[in-house]
Amino acid sequence: MHVNPRFNHGAGIRKVVFTSRQGGNWGESNYCQSFPSEEGKEFEISIEFKSAEFLVILPDDSVFHFPNRLGAEIYPMIFVDDDVRITSFKIK
């Protein structure tokens, strides 16, 4: 699952884009209806993994359901890129 909050990116102004990549190809993008973040401000998201989907809980408590397109039961890596500073990370 790829999560991309876009503050100002072409037509993707103030959108959270969700997609996935398999075999070097990007899948269909899904867009969250809310945009609960402000550029430069601290935020918290929670991602709950279920066998069929990911539940993404955003800062305004809205929940986005993203399908587990790869069908994996274990994801061995989490990757964060760009200008994000992680202050805490918890796995339950």
C-alpha cells in the first residue's frame, strides 16, 4: 500500500492518494474524501492490517478502507520517503 498526501501536486491538490505496486506497475489509485492534514504540521495516522484490507485511520478519525491487493499475510518492510520526520512508531 502506498499512501501519498498531496498538498499541491498537479490535479491532486489536497488529496490523499492510495495505491499499490505489483510487478513494477502501479495499480488503480483511490482517493480519500477528507484531507485532515496541514503542511508542516504534526499528524498521526493509524494503519490496521486485516487479511482482506488495510484500515487507515486519519487525524480527523475518518477511516479509509484499502484492499489488500497483493493478498500477503506478512509485509516485511515499511518505507517512508520525502520530508517526513517520524517521532514514534508502534506495532501491536
